[in-house]
Amino acid sequence: MSLGLTEHRKEDREQRLAEIREALGSRSIVLIGLMGAGKTALGRRLASRLDLPFIDADAEIEEAAGSNISEIFAEHGEAYFRQGERKVIARLLKSGPQVLATGGGAYMNAETRANIKAHGISVWLRAELKVLLKRVNRRDNRPLLAGDDHEAVMKKLMAERYPVYAEADVTVESRDVPHDTIVGTVVDALADKLGCAKKPAKDQSREKV
Ligand code: S3P
């Protein structure tokens, strides 16, 4: 049976996603980056494209604590939250393969970074200040942004964290474009990093089979 061009492209795409899953083995794809980088929104879509489970570390911390992150910060302080974050991520990393979105501060912990290196492929969703601010200003559930000067806080966090985030296995620019476009770029970057097949050429006509 001969397949049409569209079916061929679809087959190539599926083949490539299967190769990524195979190369991944039991490792997790771990999304890191600042608040507003799109770790959860992009992570969900990436997981669905790769047909892998999606886990949000912050949601798991809230579940384990029985309260939300703002309450944990208010009642127990940031150090307590960081301790829980480190433990929960260490536990979650044992359950790959999966797409794991982490809170913006998680990768700053050396033990968590080492765990991610041992059990995952890290993807830094890097974003410009303007893009981050536009996104974080939509919601007010982040304790680090409880004050008014979001710009100053984000600038400080960028200065402290970007050099550390830069240790990630893969970096993808989280631009102000549709999520699916960025997910496509993440898939390409992962395929490249994992040594999988090249992207099927878009406009290249195929030999008849
Ligand atoms: C934090 C980021 C938040 C959450 C907590 C602390 C940080 O997660 O873990 O409020 O230190 O950057 P998101 O990056 O998902 O917003």
C-alpha cells in the first residue's frame, strides 16, 4: 500500500517521537526556568505530544503538605518549603519517564541539580524579562511576588539564577508565540540532544513508494 505525503510526514513525526521516548528510557524530562517561563503550560503539551505523564512538582508539594504554596511560605517560611521541594522532587524523579515541571527555585538547590542530572534531561525555558512580567502579572499566587515591584524581583532572580539555569542539558527560548511552536522547538532540541533522527523536511517531496 502506498502512503500519501501527509501520512508519510505523520509517520516520520511519530517515529521521531518514539525514538525520543526510547532514548529517554526511564529518565524524566525536567523543565526548569523562572516563574512565568511556561513550565506548566508547555510541560502539559510536551507530555501529551510525547505520550508521557505530566507531573507538576509544585502541585505535588501542595498535595503532600495539604496546603497551597502561599500558605506554606506564610506558615512555615521559605526554608521549610525548599526542604519539601527538594524531597518531593527526589521522590518524583524515581518515577520516570515523565515530563516534570519544577518551581523556579528548585534547580538552585545543588542536591536537586545532581538528582536531575542523574535521573533526567533538563530543559531550561529561558525567557526575556518582558515576557516573564507579562505572564506573572496575570496571577497573584506567587509568594515571591507578593510585593508591588515585580520587575525588581524578577531582575534580581534573573541575575542570580540564569547562570545556574545555564547548566541545563538543553535551553529553549520561551518566546511570546503559540505554545505549540515552542513545544516543537523543545522536541527538536531534545531529539538533537538524545541523538535521534533529524526533523522530517517540511516541503521536501518524497520519492514515490
Ligand atoms: C518559586 C516559583 C514558584 C513556586 C514558589 C517559588 C521560585 O513556581 O515554586 O512560589 O522560587 O521561583 P513557578 O516557577 O512554577 O511559578
